[in-house]
Amino acid sequence: MNNRHLLLAAAISASLLVLSGCSQKDEPTAPAAVSQAPAESADDFIARVNAEYKAMYPEMTSAQWLASTYINADSERIAAKSNERWMTMLNGWIEQAGRYDGQPMSADTARAIALLKLMTAMPAPRDPAKVAELAGIAAKLEGDYGAGTYCTGEGDKQDCRQLGALENVLARSRDYNAQLDAWSGWHSTAIASRGRYQRFVELVNEGARQMGYNDAGAMWRSGYDMPAEQVVSETDRLWEQVKPLYEQLHCYTRNKLVAEYGADKGQLEGGLIPAHLTGNMWQQDWSNLWDILQPYAGAGSLDITAALEKQHQQNLRSSLGKLTGNASVEQRAEAIRAAELKTAQDMTRQAEQFYTGLGMPALPESYWNNTQFIKPLDRNVVCHASAWDMNMGGENGTNPDVRTKMCITPTEENFTTIYHELGHIYYDLAYNPLPPLFQGGANDGFHEAIGDTIVLAMTPQYLNSIGLVDAQAESHDATINAQMRMALSGVSFLPFGLLTDRWRWGVFDGSITPDNYNKAWWDLKARYQGVAPATPRGEEYFDAGAKYHVPGNTPYLRYFLARIYQYQFYKGLCDTAGHTGPLHECSFYGNAEAGQKFWTMLTKGASQPWQATLKEVTGSEQLDAAPMLAYFAPLQQWLSKQNAGQTCGWQAPASNTAAAATAQP
């Protein structure tokens, strides 16, 4: 992800960034004042840009959609040429915008011009040859990621697996060596991208400097309606708020892994967790360890994956039952695929119902016709879940073309991901009436937090109401189980959400050099996540590139911020719904007043600073992790008791700790 997010595909990263009061070192250099106003007024200029942008937008999104869902040399070439035209057009608009410095204009136009200058996470150089080179590299990086395949064996015995199959091993196997093989195999697929990524960094840095920024990372940090250097201090402050909760979860998890695998395999020197044992390829979500980490067996059954699989088996029996006794192999295969598609669509319609239950509109029919729900069998695709607005609402906002792209399987992780991705879609639909330059999140973290806020409201009571879990008797044990389920996806993610861009900021500003890419990556993962690879990972590897958002050039801080925002949004909506009692017990499902407040917030898009939008829902303009800590208060207290007498925390190797510290901006 995205994610997800006015998702022009990540290769062009057109998730709109928001105006910032830049520090002097990061602020674009203003051109000399012009002696007379341009023939076209600033307001007319922005009106023209909005019209041209909307007109060319479907071509860009269609090209990228094809490149992500039909991966081959032809679609890669089309996407590269489309990206090249886009970057050339954007460079022209930005150059023209400089003519209006000091000229009279409306407040909306001033904001739109500022947004225009921060409109892509992939600033292109002005040299047309380099624009073409950058577009080609971006398309190649994404294509290679989507086609990544790990093969073992020879000839007829060769076994080739892509990301989904390798993830299943981490999620479902408890065979240490099989997990290590799957983890190592996927990470090996990124090796070929290392050289291309180095050149990619050189080109986007050149583009950023030509726009007046020190580097691309400085440009990224200029999109948050605050001085760029304040982004670093604010995220440091937030991390310090949530770090004690993460450390307790880490300690509990490590102890359980030691019990499962033995002291020689369940932890590494210094108390670090082996990277391949968290049930997730990047250690960002530990939900797949539920069988090991469940606090109280049978207390409040929350086995959503089993319930979804049961529903799928019903669909499968129904689909196969329509066949005659002499059905061919092909007909049986088609029936199986039909069942898989129905299961994926049923899961999506269930998520849609949550949004419509809040008073939001039903998804347009085009969504159901154009979405990629399951992995095709005849071609390579990017399975990484994403949400797409293809046409900014269509002609006069009357014909929206919104889609999601997933390879859905009946698992809890996929189920909650659908709710998350529909959050992007509903944000798109809400702000589609705005001028195109305002069609984006209040900041990129907002876009990621919308669906996650909905996920918080998926309480055991809600899950029971839709038939996924049994009625939950109120008890201490059931509460802890429910909280652990949420923490394994939300709390476990926090350090990864922070370190990914800290690595890239260092790459962009040069403090992390190409001959140190992999070491710096694992230095940061040791420092923040407390994880490490079980086998040596030298500079021949490019392990950061094994995460989609790095080759896809999607800024990642948004996901960390979203984890904070979602609890603030959630508390604000719970307050609106009149909830009393512990925060974690609230679900605003079906509450029209909360739904209206949420929808009103979404309609503002990027038209005003995020602080104003946040205040409308929460009453505060400040990012604050206090609602998150209030939500998890029962679990944090329980974890502290479970970990009593244990040595918690971890110690990264001394050289790693030093290197990680120098990698911070």
C-alpha cells in the first residue's frame, strides 16, 4: 500500500501531498519577482490546470492499471510512455506556476498552486531524456516486483512460487526451515532491482533539487502543513508515546516463539526476533501468529479465517453441484474459479454494507464490473491491494470509475484489507465534486486512516451480527483476546511504518550510501522493530526492495500516521454516536450521525489544512496517540503482568545501533 488513496499507480505516486510551511533549507527557491502580471491570471491558470489534469487523468490511470494487471513488456512500455507524458506536463505546470509568485489570487488558488508543486512523490528532472529514463525505470521496478518468482529444483521437478504462495508458508507453516526458505526466497527476487533503484534515486533527487529542495525526502516531508523538520520531531514524539506498548507486545511474542521453536531458534542474540517467524514477510503484521499468541484458548472465538473458509466451502459445493457427472476438467476448474470469485465478492459486499449502513452511497456498478477480485491464472499481476479512482468522478461527477485491485482469499487479513481499501474508495467518491487539485486526502495519512477507522469498529459484536463469530459473552478473557487480535495487526505495524521512510530519507539525503543499503535497512529494523534476519544478509541483497512500496515509490510515513489518526477518528466518531464506557467496546456501525460526520470530513479532501479537518472530527488539531493507548489499556496492563520477571526490550548489535542513529534525518 497505498495504499492506498487517489491511487494513480505507485509508479507515478500521484497521491496528492499537502502544502507545508517549509523550513528555509527545504523550501523551494522562489524565482525573482516578475515586473508585471502574466496575461493569464493565477485563478485562470489553476482553472486550466484542473481541466487539463482531469482530461489526461484517465489515460494515466488506465496505462498503470494495465501495467499492474497485465504485466508484460507491452504494458510496461505503455505505462512508461504515459508516465513520461505526465511528468513532462507536470514539470511544465510547475514552471508556469512560478510566474505567479507575488501576484494577486484567491486563497483557493494559492493552495492549489502549492499542492501542484508537491503533486508527485517522483519529481522528474527537466531534461526530456532523463524524464524518459525515469519513467522507464519506474515501470520496470514495479513490473519486476509484480513478476517476482522464487524457483527451486530443476526440470520437471522445478517448483516456482510467487509472493502469495510464499506468504502462505509464513502464515500457516510452523516448520522453521520451510519458513526461512520462503522468506529468503522472496527477498532474493529483489536483487536485480538494486542497481535500477540506485539510478532511480539519482534521477528523483535531481528533479527535487531543480524544484528547490535538498533531495526527494525533503520534498516528501514538505507535504504536511508544518515545517518539514517538524515532521521528524512529531513522528519521534508519537513513537515515544507508543513504544512502551510495542515493547510489551514484542516481549510477549518473543517468549511465545521461544516456547514454540526453542531458545536456539525462537530468538536471536540480543533478544531480537527472527524475521521469518512473525507470520508476515516484512514483520509488519503478526496476525498469522494467532495460534501461538492467543491469550485464552476458546475465550470469545474470533477465528474469522475459519468462518470465511467455511463460507467459501459452501460456495464451492454450490458451484461444483451445478456440474453434471461427466463434467470435464476444464469445467471443474471454471466452477472452482467461480466459487473463488463469489467468495471474494461476498466479502467485498459485506464490507460495502458497513459503509452504506453509515448512510454512504452504494458502490457504482462499474466497481463490480472492473475490479480485480482474485488472482488471474493466465498472467502476472501485482497482487498488492490498492484502490483506484480512474476518472475523478467522470463527466460532471456523474460516472465514477473506482476500483480495487486484490487477489482475495478467505482470510481475516484479506477481509480487513477490503474494509481498508473501500475507505480509499469512499474518500474518492466523497471528494470527487471538488476541483481535481483538491481531490486528495487532507494529507496522505488521512487517506490510509479512513478504512482503518472502520476496521476498529469491527468489534466482536459487529462480527457476530454478520455471522462470522459466535455471540460473545462479556468476560475479561474475551476482551483480552479481542484486543490481542487488533494489536497483532495495528501495534505490531508501528515501527515498520516509521522505519521504511527513515531508510529512504537516508538514501535520498546520502547518509545511506548505495554500498550500505542492506546494512542500513537491517540496522533500522533492529533498532525499531527488534527483528533481524536469521542468516547473513550482505550487500549483494536488496531487502528493502522486497517491500512493494520501495520499488513502487510510495511514501510510507502515511501508514504510520494513519495508525495514529485512526484512533483519533474512531474516538471522535464514538463520541458523536454517544458511546459511553471503555473505548474498545465502541462500534458506530449503523449510526447515521457518526456516518454523516465522517462523510462530511471526507468531502473536504485536500481543500484545507489537515489540522482543520482533524479538529472537525476530534475537536483537536494535534496528532496524539492517547486514544490509541486508551483503546489498548486493558491489553497493555495484561501484557505487563504476563511479562513480569522477563527481560524485555532488545539490544541491537553495537555497530547496528550506531549506524541506525546516523541514518536519521
